[in-house]
Amino acid sequence: MARIIFTFLVFLARFLYRLSITPSILYNMLESNIFIFWPYLSFKKAFNIFRAHFSLFISSLLKKPLVWGMPYTLNIEVTSRCNLHCRECPVGMGILKRPSGDMGFEEFQAYIEPLKKYLVYLILYFQGEPFLNKDLLEMVRYARDNRIYTMVSTNGHFFNTDEACQQVLDSGLGSLVLSMDGITEETYLTYRRDGDFNRMQEGISRLARLKKEQNRKSPKLFLQFLVLKHNEHEIRQVREFGRVLGVDRVLLKSAQVYNFDEAEDILPADPRYRRYEKGPGGTWQLKGRLKNRCHRLWVNSLVTWDGTVVPCCFDKDAEHPFGSLKKESFNRIWKNRRYSLFRLKVLQDRARIPICTNCTEGIRIYD
């Protein structure tokens, strides 16, 4: 029964996507393989998905924040530390305004325990490099044991031995995003400052090889390429590298700009790979029209390493804290006045919220 309901919800999600109110990451994964989440479903989880989307739909119509479901996707920042200093990254540039640190396994367990009956999909990264947290794979195993699909994104510097790769393969991780933003050492280091090109390339190749040799279905390996001016000529090459490597998919990602005075030097020449365009007066602005609705506030939430609950991944500095899981339950925070007022602002005039003006919600830049 749960599978039948989930299949129905997939088609509902596809319809709602055209209205720009369904989670794009989840949609893209369902688009590629809707069966991937079936082992993680229960009737309760499927019904919660329906309640969350239905309340989102009614809220969009009435312009009133009604929340009847709990989040079925969740971002957890396991660490805000990183071993690299990448351009256009708040951590790499040293401009993140909040303290850095790691989330411990016991804290993670305490945060997930009351939500595990609702969660289908857990994203274990925000700022920082997840593999710097020694408890990462233990968190993955805990989620797997509680029927929660997990995704991690990494810069690929932590697979330098067969043993390290085997631990990842045995953890139960659902999918792994491997960031490779240059097919040559020169282009790679232009963005990935302090990175080791050879170590990264050899590491992800080793992981892909062992997965293939062992005929593993998971984790799904996604090779991610951040398209910038200095590397856009390598798109065809990185796709070929991904094919030879045997990854499940090559992802092209558009860059988020923090200093628009440098936009011309950073953004690719091909407008298909930009999330911005020149507006009146020659100023840069996000492509498309910013609609007064946002799926994330009804179906997803984000917890920083120190337990602070914030709206989404565009709130890099946790400027909109709704509460701390060290002081109160997630259920109370999810339905408190601060969360409700933020949802109301989004429904009334989303363009007035600074973090929303850089958000790609509802915008399909390229496939």
C-alpha cells in the first residue's frame, strides 16, 4: 500500500513541480529512479508526504502558512570545517560569520530519533567537508538502520586507500556527490585552492573501481562539475571522464555569486550555465521571476552543526534561526511563531528576504 501511495505522490510531485513548489533535488532523483526510495518508505511516511505537500498547496492558495506535515527531507551540517579554500565558498573565503565546529554522533542521534518516523531523505552536508567529521559514516549507518536514505557531498580527498573506500561502500550510503571542478590540474586549482588534484582524481577513481568490481548498487556516484568561466570549455571532457569512470551521473552546477563586482570574471560565457542575468541598469539578478512560495519551508529543514534550525541551505550564516535543538524539540520549533512568520513573509513578499533573492527555487537553468 505504501508503494502505491508513493507512486501516486511521485506523479503529484511532478505536477506540482510545474508550479515550482516541489523539491528539485528530490524531484530529479525520482525522475531518474522512482524506486530508489521504496525500501525507505512506510505508510506513515507516505501519508506524511501527502500532508506536507497538500498543506503547502493550500498555503500557497490562501497565502496563509498552514503546516500539517513534518519534513520528510532534512539537511544536517555534520561540520562547518573544510580542508580547502575554494573561491566563492563562504568557508573557503573565510567570510562565514558563525563559529565552526563538528556535530557529535550522540547529538545527531538525539536530533534524528524523534524524526525518523517521517524522514525519507537525509542530506549530510551544508558548509564544510563532511568527511572531516570522524563520526560521519556512523551517522550514515544509523540512518540506514532506521530506513532513511542518505546523501553526502565531498571534495574527494579522503579515498586514498582501499580500506577508506571500503568503509564508504559498506556504510549504506545512498548517494555520494564527488565535486570535481576541473579536468586538468590548472583549471582545478583555479577554484579548488589548496586542493590536491592527483589525490582527488585517484581517490574517486579508486572508489568507482571498487564499487564496480564488487557490483555494488550503492552508493550512487554523482560527479559534480561547477561551471565557471575558466573551466566551461571542459564540460565535454568531464562528461567523458564520468563515462569512463562509470559514475551514475555527471551533474553540472551553476555558481552562486557573493561579490557581483567579480561576476564577469567568474561566470561562464555561455548563459545556459548561469543562474543570473543582466537586469535593468546592467545589474546582475537571478533568472526568472521570484514567486511568493517555497517548498522547503513545508517539506524540508536544516540543522547546523551546533543544533540551530534554519530555513534552508541559502541561509549560510544562520541569519534566520528558528530555535536550537539543544533547548527544545524539533516539533516545537517547526511549528513555532518564528517559523510561521517566516513562512508568511515568503507567501506575501519573498523578494524582501535577502537569502531568497539568491535562491534557485522553481528555476530550471539547464538539464
